[in-house]
Amino acid sequence: MLFPTERLSRRDALSILDLPPSGLPALLGQACALRKKYKGDTVKIQLLTNVKSGDCSQNCAYCAQSGKARADIERYKFVPCEKLLADSRAVRANNLSRHCLGLSGLRFSDAEIEEFAGFVSKIKKENRTHICCSIGFLTPRQAKILKEAGVDRINHNLNTSRRFYPHICTTHTYEERIANIAMLKGLGFEICCGGIVGLGEEKEDVADMLLAIQAIRPQSVPVNFLLPIAGTPLERADTSPLTPEYCLKILCLARLLLPACDIRCAGGREVYLKGWEKELFSV
């Protein structure tokens, strides 16, 4: 059975997630054909630098960097600029696709944004690396500062469905995320937008999340599978539903909904898809 690419209804999406094992080879074949059409046989690799770590004011249940978490992590405000430059040189030397810069926190002062923008400007001046930032919520003024400094792409994940969002975070809303993404798109940023599966959501939430991401039309869609972290509210989350087959169906659904996007099997792939590398790289 072939599913209608890009025109999938919510019912179609749920039927993919409920597909019996016998239907998986055909689904993988359809996803593989789309991947080859739009992406060929290449795989993009990027480097992530955690620029600012820990003490975030938010209570996202899955996150070790939340100020509400008890996770044993390193905490610091801004790594040295030389560290960023060294990592960016590694991106260039190894022909990686981009340098991703992650900063914990919901909002930043203008002074912090200007300091960080100075780091970005130095990276761009030295080697013109394509830069993606995960940097919480920005004001339009702050976003323009980063755009002028050379940030190409912003990562801002939906993480789950609108319905389920209050179960994983109550210190900001799903609607605020949607509004932030719209503002960033309006300023000309590329958008990286994905989510996390295994938070305790239903299959309907996975389908709704991916349909909402389809409406955003990002350039990149990271699909993460929860790795429970000690010291977070989800440290004892039941991840038994995350079978390799179910994870692959989710990735295939993402590919069918967004055939021309970069679909990134991100966090959790080394645990839940171990031994399924051939199937994974066909999506």
C-alpha cells in the first residue's frame, strides 16, 4: 500500500503508526524512494557545541538542564570563544554540514545576545561556517542581531502535540513556541523544528506533532527518542513502546509528510535502533 506523499490526512498518519509488521517493508521502500529523490545517497553530519549549560528557568520534564532538575551535569555560562572557533575549524576541516550552537535558557538579556553575536561574527569571519542555534525565545530585536552576526538557522522544537504539551512543561506554552517560530521565519531564518517521542504521549500526539511541523515547513526535522535522565521527572519513563519498528514508522511518517526536508534521527537512535542501521539510513 502506498500512502499519498505530503497529502496525508490525520487518519493516514495514524494508520502508518498502527501498521502491522508485514506492512513495514513497503513503507520503508516508499520512504527510501523519497529520500533518494530529494537527498540522494548523502548523509549530512554536523557538530554540536553546548555554549551555555544548565540552570534554565523552565521545567521541561525531559531536560537535564532545567533548573528544576536534579541531574548531575556541568553548568557554565558561555564557553570561551576560542572553544567555539576550534570546533568551527573542525567543522570545516571535516567537511561537516554545519555548526550547531546550543544555549540553555528560555530568554536572554540584550547584553548576552550581543556578546554571543560577537562569537558568531568571529566564526563567520574566520571560515563562513553554516551556523544553527538552539537559543530559546528571542525578541525580534535580538533575532535581528543574530541574523546580522551570521546565524543561518534556528532550532526551536515543538517537542510534542498541543494537547500533550502541558504534561511536559508548564512554564511556557505551545502557542508561544509556534509564535516564536513564525517570527523567526518572517525574519528570514532557516528553521529546524522537531520533537521527542517517548514522553508518555499517545500515537495521536505523535501524528499531531508531525502534522504541525509539516505546516511550519522547516528545513530540518530532528526526531528524538527519549533517553530518560536521572534527576529529571521522566527518569523512570516507560520507553518500552519505543521498539525499532515503531521508531522506523515514525521516521517514515516524517519523510512522507516532509519529503524534501532533512529528517534527522537524533537522540536515542543508538539505543532504540541499534542493529537496524540499514533500515534507518533508508529513511
